[in-house]
Amino acid sequence: MLAAAIGFNDDDLRANREGRLTTRQRNRVFARRRALIIALTIITAIIGIISAIAILAVLTHAEISVPAILLGLGGEVVTVGLAYLVWSLRQGYRKYLLPGHVQQITGPVTCYQLRERQNDKIRTAYYVRIGSLEFEISDTALNAFTDSAPYSIYYVPRPLTLLSAEPVRPADA
């Protein structure tokens, strides 16, 4: 019930115990970074294609225009720079799958909800607190936890995101 409410499976929990994110978790937690990499890849491809077309157009015509050559070559320089940036971001994104990115905290949890007014609307937020950490969760996830019971919670600190959790059995304590 806890796995379904938080959105993890046995493979995710196993990886989290080892201090690793699964590919699925990385894509969920770092969705903005993934979207940035995809957007930059598309922009790089478009600039590269337009620059290549400009260079080919200059080379296939008898009349060589200096501004067209500069535009084509400048575009290719920008393409190389963007390609390096995409490669660098992609390498950093792959590092999230290595051990050491997932943290663990164990102890009793406190479950609560807060109601707050936002733009003349009442918003209810659900939280679980363990030690000095506080995670915003769904109401379904809140109902899956037992208040004051001990849990091991696996999370990434930046951005603070709950990945998985498991109850601590007396033999584990």
C-alpha cells in the first residue's frame, strides 16, 4: 500500500537501500533537467541543420556572399558549443544513477495536514515529518503511513524528494 501511494516498486526500494536512484526515479525527480537536455538537443539540431544548409547554399552557388559564409560558420560554432553543453549536462544527468545520491533517515514519523488560503481558495497540503525533515505527500500517501510508527525513508536532498519508505520492524531497530 505504501509503495503504490508513494509511487515506487521493489526495484526502486532495493536501489534506494544501496544509495542509488533508478532510472525511473531519476527521470521523475529531475524532470526539469531532462526537459532542458531534450530542448537543448532539439535547438542544437535545428541550428546545425540551418547552418549546414547555409554553407551548402554558399558552396553550390557561383556567387559567394561573405555574410552568408559568416552566418553559416557562426551557426556551426554555436552548434558545437551547444553540443558540448548538451553532452556535459547529459553526463551530469547520468551521474545521478551512481551510488551516493539517495539518503536514508530512520525514526518515527509524524503525519499531518495543513490548510492554507491561496488566492481566495483553501488548499490542503499533506506532510510526513521524520527527524528534522518534512516531505509534502499526497493524501493517499498520508493514509498509507501509520502516525508515530518507525519508518526508514529514502530521499534525495536536492530537491528534497521522498523516493520510498518502509516500516521498521522491531528486529531491524
